[in-house]
Amino acid sequence: MKEAVINSSVKGNKKMAERQSGTVKWFNDEKGFGFITPESGPDLFVHFRAIQGNGFKSLKEGQKVTFIAVQGQKGMQADEVQAEG
């Protein structure tokens, strides 16, 4: 499998260009962040800026999503998050 390191939409982060699937564990609309449980591996932090789409960016508990895992300043996090369906 080929992996390419590319610049992330989250400033200063690097990511492996491979989309993954997961489920939203929880997301706090007021604070603008939450966590995604990937199909494999530990939970990933997600910030509202990483959610793709227009308008108010939010996720719902139990929602299926796809994303790219990136190395953030405090560890791995989700980027380019898209709701499935």
C-alpha cells in the first residue's frame, strides 16, 4: 500500500493520505470538539474545523463518518471529516 504525507487543513499537521471509517463517540457543539472511534485503533480527537461542509459544522453521537488521521500537536486527530450517507 502506498502512503503519501501531505499538508493538512489543520495548520502545521502532517497526515497519511488514507481515508478511514469510524463512529462519532461524542461531540460538544458549544466547545466545537469531540472524539471519533475508528474501526481500528484508539479514539481520535476531532475539531469542528476538520468537518467538511458548509454552514454550522457539528457531528452527532453514533454518526458514521470517514476521515483522515493526522498527527496534531497533542497526538493523532481526525481531519477532512465527512458524514456518511
